[in-house]
Amino acid sequence: MPPEICPNCGAEVPRNARACPECGSDETTGWSDEAEAGHLGLPDDSFNYEEFGEREFGGERARPRGVSKFWWVVAVLVLLAFAWLMLSL
């Protein structure tokens, strides 16, 4: 059974084709189950995404960003001022 995409040139192969319509590859010249996606550079099952991320982006983990303590204090003070203003009316 031919692959959906030719492993040699990347062209689409019709379902019942005996060879690739673009480059002429067939079972005897180049497509097999092992070589079907070999040239595409896709990661295999043993690819370690954690190691890749650490290598690409550095070993330092990103620190979650949130509202700093200063802004929490400001929000509480504003709420207290608003409550005091409403009670004094």
C-alpha cells in the first residue's frame, strides 16, 4: 500500500497508485514503512520535550506573574476608604 505522501519528494500519492506521480518512487525504489516519514525530520516516540524545552529556552523556570503585594495593599486601603466614606454619610 503506497503512503499518502511520497517520502522522497513530498508529493501527494493517490490511494491506488503504484508509484509517485511526481518523482516515480515506488516500493522497490524508495517507500517502505520504515522510510515513510524518515526524511521529514519529525520527532520519534523517544523525543524528550522537557529536555528540548530546557535546551531551547534555558534551565530557568518561568516565575508565575501575578498581582504584587503592593497592589493588594492599595486595593484593601481603597476599599476601606470607600467603606468609611459610605458609613460617614
